[in-house]
Amino acid sequence: MNYRVEFTPKSDSQMLKLRAFDQRRITVGIRDQLLAEPDVGTKNRKCLGYNVTTAFEFIPPLWELRIGSCRVFYEVDVSAQLVTIHSVLLKSGNLTTQEILDEDNTG
């Protein structure tokens, strides 16, 4: 069964700031990775757990999808078959996931 994907206003504005190439790549990655079984870990998708500090509110657990140098942070509502995209960020350097989220908190 396919999940619906919704972007929050914040993630929408973050997507619009990216290059068209990155926007297409992320859109394809979301379609390929999150429409079926978004709550199953893979090579590019992992559960960050319950104790993550973010600039946005979410219902734990929080998930991360890696698409090249971009990171998509999302939550899954299994009963509603809904994936909510909270943040789309570029990963720079050798930052950890929490450091990327902390940069989002300040930026």
C-alpha cells in the first residue's frame, strides 16, 4: 500500500532554495524510497529515534533519508498511511546528523 507524502511549509521553502537538479533528485528519491514501507530501515534510510533535538515538532520517532548530499527528515503515521516531510537540508562537510539539525535550529 502506498503512503501519501506531505511537505510542511518549512520543508517546502527549503526545497525551493535548492538547485533544480537537487529538487528533482530529492523528489525522485522520496518517490522511490518513501511511498512503500517508509518506516523500514535501508542503506539510505534510518530511524533517528525518539531523543532528537530539532527546530520542528514531530511525533517520534524521526526518520532520515539520505539522497546524495541532501538529508530529508520525516515522520511516519502508519495508521493514516502518511509521511510528513519536516526538513530538507544539505549536508556540508563531515557533520553528524545532530549537527545538521542543530545548524537548522540556528539558521
